[in-house]
Amino acid sequence: MNRTATARNPLVPTLVFAALATAIVSSLGMLLVPSISQRFDVDVATAQWMLTVNLLAGAVATPIMGRLSDGPHKKRLLLASLATMFVGSVMAAAAPTFGVFLAGRVLQGLSYGIVPVTIAIARRYVPPEHAQNTISTLSVTVASGIGIGYPLTGIIAGIFDYSFAFWFGAVFVLATIFVVWKVVPSGPDGRAEQHPFDFAGSCLLAVGLGSLLLTISEGPKWGWVSGTTLALAAFSIIVLALWVRVEIRLDHPLINLRTLKQGEVLLANISAIALGAALYIAMSVSSLVAQADTATGYGLSLPVFWAGFVIFPLSVGSLAANRTVRVLAKRVGMQVMLPIGAIIMAAAGTMLWLLHAELWEILLSMLVFGIGMGASYAAMPALIARSVATQELGSSVSFNQVLRTVGSSFGTAISAAIIATHPGLNGEASPESIDMTFLLGALLCIGLGVALLADSARRQEKWKR
């Protein structure tokens, strides 16, 4: 049997289906915080831990799964990850206590590491002429799928109960497990190189990155200059510095930091942080505006049933952009799509900053945001894939995914800090804080877009010489 996928082979749709499952599971969060707070009788700040623990677990698991995906047992890794997500979804749906619910959310955090695994499988089994388009599609699927997951979450939670949303996630993941088991090639990958696993690097990165994300996530609550925040931040920096030193000295590290010397890989990783922060600001604050009361001066008073649809245009735009990128990249080059995407996202961020008083304004901004996101997110893994060796692809792409998560965490912390320091009369976000947060998201995209365009111009000038 030919173990390489052909154009008619269902492998690519199966991998997209697996990536979509991660999007569905990832979307089971932001809209449900108030419901979780009421169900388990905890305050909203405590309920927010359902987002924090999920993010921490994902950040720790993603680089480890990325490195393992470079090994010979790609299908086993994907099935094991999906099975863990299924167990976590069931635990969250049926949890009798808040502690059990949080444990389920931790297991669901493995969803962040699925995409590097699917990309590694695509790079191995999809023909070279289709590989780049497949990798771009997989990268965009999670972000665009969230735009589908949010409305589904809102509909299910609005009609039934929050637990039904998690049951739906469990069923979706179970269906994914069956399809992956049937379609993805079985047996070890004979082309994969086998090296000793970097346990030291894994532990250091897990501790350092977990500490950093915990500092970012909890900083607004603890106080940015409190002893706890400063001590944890210093600890994370020391551990991450030690991790860098260990990784550089190893022949086969968890993440090959030497690839950062390659310009395209470095640009993709810097972009991941900035655009991850901007995207999360746009999504979270738009959801806040949609559900806030009209008495606040900016809210639209949408119930949870409809609030999720505010993010839906993001999916439409990103999916349309992903198809367009395939055509344009052949003419202008994939490296040009990254600055173009950043500039489009800057335009969307500016629109959100200036125009968010009406529902149609937010919907239009989300559509444009999705177009820019689709172009940018499709370009990042493609640039990495053509700049690193096949045996380093999983770890390199997973590191890019981790940086997106770190960027999202920065977006979370910064937006929360701005809103906390500029409260309204009744403790809600003030119109000024909403404007400032949207402005920050726009400035991140504008700054990145200008920097990427300048680098592109410099490269073209150097090539002409």
C-alpha cells in the first residue's frame, strides 16, 4: 500500500477535521465564565481559572507534542492527544465540583498541541506539490474554527446548559478519533529520525513558560508590582534563560533555537506574539462589548445565545483569505503575505477602535480581521516549513504555536489591566478603557506591519544588488 497521500486521499480532510476539533474545544471558555461562576457558586475571578489552567496546560504540552511529532509514532501521538481531550471534555461536562471541572479543563489544554502534530503528518504523507497549501490550511483552521465554535457554544449554552456545550465537544472529539484511526497511515514513520528525548529541556520550558504565563494571567489580580508577581516573573526569566543555555548546547534539543537565526523563522515567531495579542484583544473585547448593557455607553446587550455570532465573520474572512493566499503566494511569494496580512489586521483594528457603537461595525471589523488573520497565519508555518529541515518541522511549528499562546496571554493581561485601571461607575469597563484597549490592538498590528514591510523592502533591495 502506498503510504503517501494523493490528491484524492481523505487524509487532508481528516487532518483539517482534527484541527477543527481543537478549535471547538478551545472555544469552550470565554462565553461560559458567567455560567461556570453560577453553577459552582464561585466568583467570576475564580471562574476565570477555567481559562488560565487550560492556557497553561496548552503552553506546556505544545512544544513537547511538537518534538514528539518529529518522531516515528505520529498517529499514536495524535490519537492519544485526542483521547485525552475526550476524557477532559467528559470530566468538564459531568463535573460535580469546581476542582473536577478544572481538572477536565487541564486535559482539554492538549488541544493547543494538536496542530503541530497534524502539520508534521501532512509534511510526511502529503505530496510535496500539495504540502504547502495543506500546512497553511491547517494553521488557519484553528483560528477560523474558533469563529464557528463561539456561535455553537452560545447557541447550546443559551438553549440548554453549559454542560451540553462540553458534551458536544466530547462527541465531536470522539468522532475525530474514529476518523483519524481509520484514515491516518498506521505504523511507525520509517523516515523519521530517532533521537533521545530532551527531558531536561522539557522540564525547564514547562516550569519557565508556565510561570511566565501564570504571571501574565494573574498579574492584574495580584498587582503588577506586588511581591508575588515580581518574584514569579523573576523566577520564570531565570528558568527560561537556563533553558536557552541548555537547548543551545544539545545536539537534539526540544526546540532547535538555532533556526531562529534564519530570518523567515524569526519574523514568523515575532509575528506570532504580536498578532496573537492583537487577535485576542479584538475577540475578547468585542465579546465584552456585545454582552455589556447599553447603559454602559458602549454595550449592545446581546444575550449569550447571540453574542457568539459576533466572532463568526472572523471565520468567514479567514477561510476566504486562506483560499486567496494559495493563488497570490504563487505570484508574489509566501513571504509577502505576512506583512500584507498584518496591514489588513491593522486596518481592522483601527476600524474597531473608531467604530464599535453598532453591531454591523463590529461584524465588519471581525470580517476584515479574519481576512488579515487568514493571510498571516497561513504564511507563518509555510515560511517555517521551507526554512527548516523536515525532522525539525514539528518542534519549530509548535514553538510558533506556543508564541501565539504567549501573545494571547499578553493580550489578556494588558486588556484586563487597562479595564481594571479605568473602571466604570458600577465596576464594569468604562468607554475609555474599551477605546484604549482597541487602540492598543491596532497599534500592535500597525507596528508589526510597518516593520515587516521595511524588512521586505530591505530584502528586495539586497536581492537586486
